[in-house]
Amino acid sequence: MLDRDPDNLDALIIIAASLAALARSAEARQVSTRIVAVEPGFKVAEFVAQEPFIKGAERSDLSEQLIAAGLSQATYPFLRV
């Protein structure tokens, strides 16, 4: 997916969370830096709140993984188009 669209935010988010879950912190932080470059105001809480297919424990796990990857958990009026 990233070979066709290197700025695909959803793909970058899944990669960052996956790397964090695998304790590959340095790589996760590199991807997080790219996420913020693509979406400068990215906030974990707002992202997981607006994802309709992420529920309960999965939401909590994803939040923890993205925060571990170095992304901000703070909220602000975040809308993805």
C-alpha cells in the first residue's frame, strides 16, 4: 500500500502500532514522525474515537500502542476527510 501511496495515513498508523506492539520502538517512532508530517495535528484519542470498526479492548490497545510509538494522546478538534 505504501509503495503506491507513501502518505497513506491509515497504513502508517497500523504500521506504527504494530511496530510498537512488537517492541520495535525506534522504528515505531520513525513511522510516527512520518504520521505527524502527513497529519500535523494528529492526536491518538481523536483518531480512535472516530474509527467505527475499533471497539472496546481493541480501542484501548491501539491507543496504548500509538502512544508508545510516540504519538500525542491529547485531543483537539480533529477531523479526517
